[in-house]
Amino acid sequence: MPLSKIAAENYVPSSVVVRAYEQDRDKAAVEELERRCEVGQPGKPSLVTDLMGDPIARVRNFVSHITLVAEYDDGKEIVGVIRGCIKTVTSGKRRSSSPIYVKLAYILGLRVSSSHRRLGIATKLVQELEEWCKKNGAEYAYMATECSNQASLNLFIKKCNYVKFRNPTVLVQPVHFHHKPLPSDITIIRVPHTLAESLYRNIFSGSEFFPKDIDRLLSNKLNIGSFMALPNKLIQNWDPNTSELPAALAILSVWDTKEVFRLRVKGVSSLTHAACLGSRVVDVMAPWLKIPLIPNIFKNFGFYFMYGLHMEGNDGPRLMKSLCKLVHNMARNDSDCRVVVAEVGQNDPVREVIPHWKKFSCDEDIWCIKRFGKVNQDWCKSPTSTIFVDPRDL
């Protein structure tokens, strides 16, 4: 790329100022910016995110968070926005028997008005957010994007010195009208928050991105509950008051996204609309046929997110499938929920047993990471381990 073009793309007009978001002053303008920055190409299907409530809804569940805006022409127009939060998570390494935690910043929600792109505004927003992260003690920062989002990858990797780090898989299952029966030889129990916290700290202490404040996560109002599946033959022999896990189990928790944001698909043909409607009509009239339906994803909908997925023992895969059926049935009873989603590491065994539609799913999400200053161990170069996906990051 010619040097003149590089310079032009990184030139930020002096009339652009980055500052902290102010609810009363900026809410309407940021919402309008989000609407105008809907992703996708004209004439092609695209997934659109509609934020619910105020624009900081996606980070408000973290104690330490900030939203920045870029304003142009002496504050007359907001042309960019970015969000960030800081959390303490495991790095996949241990010291003796204790996990090693790091202070990690998560960057999300970067938007720049289409009429003000190639002016370096996105770079300035990221840099200003990074400065806030460093001042608040963050040792690393990371962001997540789709592998097809080349503009985002170019910004963070080429301009902001992030490196590709992990490639989790997003698995999406449409919600059908018919109930999915559960095996009679498996018992599913609702796990109290305190027990779920203890189990998760035991299971995920050697994983990456497991939040230190898991108790806060499990007690959040958006957390529907934690569930464990066990073979009937093991129920009597397992004492939940001990730290020992049953010989065979599956466990997961469920997060309701509807109060934070909703999704919809735009840009599909009338024929596709008709085909999707036809699948729903057939499923209602003849559910015994179990015709795969496509729910109404063309109007705003929410989804349930499964996280903390773990299984053990030879019966583990069947137990996990039973839990996924349970979550599907829960979503089926929620008229606003159209799909069930999970995100897991590429090498996580649960990846092979979670029901999903390949066309709706994403085989390779991309997480990029950056180290701030010097730390004792460079997490960026560590080998992959199990990933815990925090639903607050969605």
C-alpha cells in the first residue's frame, strides 16, 4: 500500500474528539449510529444485532466497564463508538494446585459511521480504550470477530498489534415446535448457584478465560440456571457436598440474551421467506414427521446461550445431548427464543455432541489478543487449552 494512502487512513481530523459516553447526552445518537452501521452487503443475507435498553447494556454486567464515543464538528455528530470491560480470568496455567489469573480487557462493539471511515477514527477509539484498560490494571486485551470480517482483523492485527489467539466454534440450533423426549435412564437436576460455583471452579481451574467472579455470573438475573445430567444408577452414590465428581456427568448453564440484545436476519429473497414459513407450517401440522423447520428469524428474536459445558465418563456424550434437549424444550416454551447457541473450543470434546445446524453455525470464530507491557509469562504464546466462554462477552 502506498505510504500516502496509509497516512490518509490514519489521519484523524482535529475536529474528532474521543470521550466517555454520557447516557442522557448520547443515548439517541449512539442508537442511531448502531442502526446505520448494520453489517452485511446489500442483497445478501446478514445477521443484525439490535441492542435492548441503553447502549451500555452489553458491558453493564461487568463491574469495570466503559463506553467511548468519537464526536465530530464540536460535538454536533457522534461518528464512532466502542465498548470495553475488564475482568480477572484464568490463563490455563497453574502454580502448584492453584490457577494463575490474569487481568484481561475485552473490547467489543466498535462502530464507525460509514461517512467517516478511513480517517483513523477506529484506530483512535481502540487506542483510547486501551489506555483506559492499562490505567485500570489490565495485563492483556482481546477481541472476537468472525473470520470473514477482514476489516476488523486488519485494524486489530496490522494497526493495533494484536495476534490471532484462539478459534472457537459457534454452534447454533434452531428451536422446533415439537418437544424433544428425554431418556428415562437419565436424571437431570437443577444445580443451586453455590454448588454450580464449586463444581465449575473444580472443572475449569485449568482452562482459559474462566472468570474469577463466577459467583457473580451465576447469580445474575440473566442466568436461567445450571443443570446436571447423571445416569440413574449414580444418583444414590454421589454426595454433592464433596469435591469429588461423579464417574459420569454432564453440566451446563443457560443465559438469556433477550434483555441485552436481539437478532434478526435481513437481505433474503421472498422465496426464502416462503420456504421458511412452509417449514413451520408443516412442523405445526405434522410434528411427528420432525421436519427440520427454520424459525422466524426475520423479525427480532432472542436466544438462549449454553455455557460452562462439560462432560465426563463413557456416558458423557449421551448425558450432554440430554441436557441440550432440555435447553431446547425450555426455549420452545419461550416464544421470543428462536435458537439455542453454544461456543466452544475447536478441540473441546463437547463440540462433537452439541446439536446444531451447520448452515447457521460458524466453524471458526477468531479471538485476537495483545499483551500490555511485561508480565511474568506471555499468555499470547501458550498452547491451546479448554476455553470457558463467558456469556457476558456476547
